[in-house]
Amino acid sequence: MAVLARGLILAARARRRLGLDKPLPPYPDLFLPYARGRCFADVGAMWNVHGRYSYLAEDGGASRVTAVDAMEQTPEFLAEHERRGSSVRFVRGDLTDPGLPGVVGQHDVVWSSGVIYHLPNPLVGIEHLCAMTREVLLVQSATIPEIPGLSQACVFYPGLERGEAGAYGEVFPGSVALETPFEASGGYANWWWGITPSALRAMVGSQPGFEVVKTVRGSLGTVVVATRTP
């Protein structure tokens, strides 16, 4: 099985080198149709995007927007907030903290990108995202290729041999614990999990009161859309 998984990752690496990756659609195209006229939470709003999706939701007609992240507001986020005279609210908090959903409050639509695979326990993060969601939840994650005959597979990255981790690191450039060594003190900077699209769908679909209505797949990323059931 390890040989098969490595072969799939090497094939994904080759597709990337050749420019044959199938990217996900632009993220705003996925969440803006749901955000218009609704209150919207952007969970994982800071790292490398500086609240961009929160501001796009505000521009796109969301009635109220909350940006959430474990890191502090970046200077870029604060400068843009002032430039716009924005009403986007910021909450700093750890998605695995059971008290965070109560602080953030429920929102009609919750969007989370680039977070789940950085969590030692991704299922806890998804549970808390669901607790924040009144109507529609959209969860984006980097994903590894499906393994034939092994649906809903995941790879735990910490502890992989350097050669194995390096194969994933060549597919996901800049990834801590893959391209560079795992650092326990690095916390959420590490990539903890390689999640297949079917596993991500199952994690979201297993949550009580939610039904997966759409899965959007790219070569190395997946977005799962779920709605709260009556």
C-alpha cells in the first residue's frame, strides 16, 4: 500500500511539473452565491490572504462578516480594514477550542479554507465549524489523490520517513513537516494530515444535522458544501 500511495503522489507531482493540474474554481465563485444577503464567517482568514475573502464577502452583499483566525490580525488586514472603512469583525481563536463557536456565534454561511489539514484532530475542527453554521458550511482542504480500493483514506504526516515526506512536499511546496522537518513546537504551522476527497466528504457528512450537497474537486484540493437539515 505504501508503494501504491507513493506512486500516486509521484504522478501528482509529475502533473504539477507539466502544468496539468486541475485547479479548484476561484474561491469567491464558490462562496459568494451563498453569502449574498446572509451573515458570513470566514474561518482561517489571515494566513497569506489577510482577510481577502472576508472583504470580498462584504463587497458581495453579505449582511454581516466575521473573520476568524488563530493568529493575530495582520498589518495588511488592518490597513485594508481602515482603507475600506470596513465593518468586518475579527475574532482571534483556536478552532479546536470548544468555547470558540460561542464567541464567534452562529452565521448563516461559514467558509473555511486552508485550516483542516493543519489540525492534529481535524474532526474536532469540523464539529466546531458546524456549531457556527446556521445554514451552509463550505470546507476547503488540500487533498491527496484517492487510493484505489481504500476509500476515505488519510495519511498522518508527522513521523514519515524523510523520503516519504519529501514526496508529498514536492507536491505541496512550502509545507512544514513535508518539505521541511516536522516541528512539534510549530503547532498549526505543520501539515498534520493528507486527506483524500472522500475522507473530507465523510468527515463533514458524518456531522449530525448536516447533509453534503456538493463536492468540488481539483487535482490537489477539495471543497465540500453541506447544508443544515431541518
